[in-house]
Amino acid sequence: MNTPYSLKELERRAYRSTFEDGIYDILFGLLFLIFAAIPILEAAGLSRFIGYSLLIIPPALPLLGKRLITIPRMGAVEFGPRRKSRRRLILIITGIVIFLMLPIMISTVSNGLSGSMGWMVIALLALPVFIIAVYAMDFPRLWIYAALLLAGPVESEFLLRYIGSPLNTSISFGLPGVVVLIVGLSLLFSFIQKYPKVAPEANHAG
Amino acid sequence: MPANNDTGKSKLPEIDRLIHEPARYNIMALLYVIEKAEFLFVQNQTNMTSGNLSTHLSKLGAAGYIDIKKRFVSKKPKTFVRLNEKGRKAFEEYREQMKELFTNPPAFRENDSV
């Protein structure tokens, strides 16, 4: 048994172990891939809003994944008031940001702000939520995903000259999306191997 | 001066032997930093077998340090454990005593050298 001496470190280790399942990585990977797919769907003649409506699917993933995969294998845990208040903070701020930014986002999309400028606006709107999420969730990998999100429109603008639209946007969001998804899936695979599903009676003190 | 002579022994703080056992210390430390957890989570975090964990939890429960609640979730039995106020206080006292013991060992206390 390897117990860290500091209780703070022990708490952090226990808390971060709940991210071992890679579910949030898969969520962000899918979000990137949806961002990559929207311009292609649009080019195929589908409404932009159909593409955006796909964005409501990934957030359901943690709810289902934690319930069906993580908790039966790892066990449920409730952290202390500090973590709870941080979680509340992220929910409140995300809600406020979405409420304030949604009209801007919709008008950006419906006014057809062309090319990567539209994406730049969307990425900049999503960035504060990411930063708050990194702080509140204490989930360091999210910094990398936030950087990738911000880099997406810049890459898109750069690629526009060489491969044109909509492939520029699809590649600049799709490639990081695939990488993040692969990270998430490999974490999930390791998690499933590390924590096999236990018989109900084993999760029970006799 | 050896700690087990009469003078040294009398100066040793009363260490809670129940928490002093490493496996139970690990359980108490984990439960101290979280609010509550399922049996399986504690087992995974402490790397114990379910039988071993069950035995230690029973002892901590009998001492009144932890609350053990068994309930059915989706028709499956689940055990939830949490450190109660008495347990928290005992754990904090234990850590204080150990800190004191390490920073000021009985053999080196001024009173002991007399």
C-alpha cells in the first residue's frame, strides 16, 4: 500500500482517479469531431443547425458512461464540500456563459460569418467555459484540449490557402478530435482492464 | 534512553491502536478526505481484498468511527461508508499525537533526561 503522506495529495489522487476512465476525453474528442463534421454536412446541403444540434449528444456521454461503466467497476464516491462547490461553480458559470453567448453564436451562424472567422468566434466563446472547467474540474489534460480548440481556427485559416474550404476546418478540428478520441478510448480500455466488473456481492461488506 | 523504560513509557502519548494499524490508517485517511464512498471504491483505492477490507471496516464500525450503510441500488446490495464526527476527531487526534511523537520523541524530552 502506497499512501501519500499529505492528505491533500491523497484527496487529489482519489479525485483524479475518477478521470481514469477517459470518458471526458471521449466527450471532448467527439465535440471536436462534430466541429469538424459541421462544415462537411453544410457543404453537403444540410442546414447548419442540424450540425449544431449534434452538439447536444456528447454531453450525455458522461452521465451514461459514469453510470454504466465507471461506477459499477470503480465504485461510487462523493467528495468533500470544496469539490462540490467547485462543481456547482462550473455549472453556474457554464450556464451563464451559454445563456449570454448563445444569441451571439446564433447570430454569428445565421449571418453566415464566413470561413474560419465564424469558428474563431465560436472557439473564443467556448474558451472561457473550458478555462473555468479546467479550474473547477481539476482536470489538467483539459488545458491541452483548450489549446487545441483555440488553435483550430488559426490552423483553419492557415490551411485555407492550401486546401480550401470546408476541408481546412474539418482537418483543423478533425485531426485533434481523432487524437483526443484515441487518448480517451485507450484510457477507457486500460480502465476496463484495470477495474473488471465485480459481482454485486463483492461490492458489499459481509 | 529506551522508550520502554518506566520513565519513557509514562511520557508516551496514548496512541489509538485501532488507527495505528497501517491498513486501517489508509482507510481512515481516505474516508477523511472524501465525504462518503461505496465499499468498492474504498477497496480499489486501498488495494485490499474485499474480505480484508470488510474485517477492517467492521472493526472501525464497532469503534464508532465510521457509519456503514447497506442499501439496494437497482436491486443490487451496496455498502456505503463514511467517517463520522467521532472518527474524524479520532483521526485528527491520532495525527496530532504522531506528529508530536516524531517532532518531540519521548527519549529526547527534557523531563525524560532527568
